[in-house]
Amino acid sequence: MKNIFDKVSEDCSKIVIKEYSTSFYRATKLLSKSIRKDIFNIYGFVRFADEIVDAFHEYPKKQLLDQFENELWLSIENRISLNPILNSFQHTVNNYNIDVNLIKSFMKSMRMDLDTRRYSNREDYKEYIYGSADVVGLMCLKVFVSGSAKEYNELKPYAMSLGSAFQKVNFLRDLKSDSEILNRVYFPNIDMDNFNETSKNKIIAEIEKDFEHALKGIVKLPKKARFGVYIAYRYYNKLLKKLKNTPSINIKESRIRIDNFQKFVVLTRSYVKYRLNLILWI
């Protein structure tokens, strides 16, 4: 009867992405059905770990993260967990032989969020982004290429660029809440007092470079993954353009969003361009 428990676990992971990120949920729904549940499983795991360090302020975060990580490794080793999110994640890890070093790097970045408030150098900043974002893209890539080592190694640099771009956009969008609620600023040598148009534009130029590189890899993805990843790219690229056109003072005072109508327009236009094979000319 474990198949029923596994089905319930997968449903839980799907609920997590649907409730926490409508944009990623819509993009993931555009992936082939054969890989969709595995991306839900990865997202569910990542989101719950992130929630521990970002949201559970009235609870012992380190203790909760220790418990979560202990259960994580046991679930992968035993191929089962009574935590449905970890149970569904271990299925994907074991089925696609996902490198545990990717998971270790992710958990290391989560622990950095428990203690680190400012990044004074680019080395620590890059290490955090690699663990919190790049490795998530690499886990998903392993699913996209059905575990193929050859395709994985070929597309790995592009997946890392896309993960970095997504995370940096999040940092810029959430500058106010990260600073005021979590007392964190991720960009090296930047704080709310010296954030201005010059520093904003420097950050945006860096993200645009990441996106430009990532797009070259998106067009090489297997068909079952290409359109869903492309839509996620387009959503975030649209958000980046909005941030670029927003004065730095406004970014410091409010969270910039893309409304549902704009998302619908992005989806419609992207589908047309994708069907006409024009995605490199966007």
C-alpha cells in the first residue's frame, strides 16, 4: 500500500508549489507530464528548508533545520520518510541519481542564512548563490535530461546561470523585506543607505549577463522541459525589466511585482514566439 502513501506525498509537494509560487506552478505545468511531479518534489523540499530559515521566527530555527536535515539523509538512505515532502524528494533523488553534494551545498547555504547578515566579499556571495540557487537548477536539470551524464555536463553551465539570475532577481525584488524583516542584504557591500541608481544598474547588468548565457542553454533543453523553463525565464526577465525601470528609491520602499494580466501576456506572446522558433530573438 506504499504506493498510496507515495501518491499522497507527491500531492503534498504539488500543493506546496501551488500555494507558495503561482508563477513557478504555472511554468511547471507546462513541462511534460512525465517529469512534472519530480520538479514539484524538488521545489517542495527546497521551499520547506527555506521556510525554516526565513519564516519560523518564533521557533528554534537551528534545531528545526538540524531535524529536517537528519530526516533528509535518512530518507535518501532508507528510500522512505514519514515526512511526505522528504518522501517525495527522496524518490526523485534516488530515481535520477542526483548528486548528494548538490544537496549538501544547498543545506550549507540554508545554514548560512541562520548566521550571515551581510556579504562583504564576492566569494561568499557566490558560494551562497551556488548553494541556494545554482544547485536547485542542477537538480532540475538532472530530471530534464533523464539522468544523462553527457547532456547534464553540456547544459550544466547554462542551468547554473539561470539559477543565479533567478536568485539575484529575488534579492533585488525583496531588498526591502530582506533588510527590514530578516536583517539581510545579499549583494556585497550594499545596504539600504548606499543603494542607488548606480548600484542598481550594476546589479541589473550582472543579471542580464546571466540571463543572456542561460537562454543559450534553454534552447538546447529536451523538448519535454524546454517550454516550461522558457516561460519561467520569461517571467523573471519581465520582472527584471520592471525593476530596471523602477527608481532605486522605490525598490527600497516596496516589493515590485508582475500582475496576473502581465503574466498572461508573457505566456501568450512566449507561446507564439516558441512555436515560431523565435526565442533567440527576444
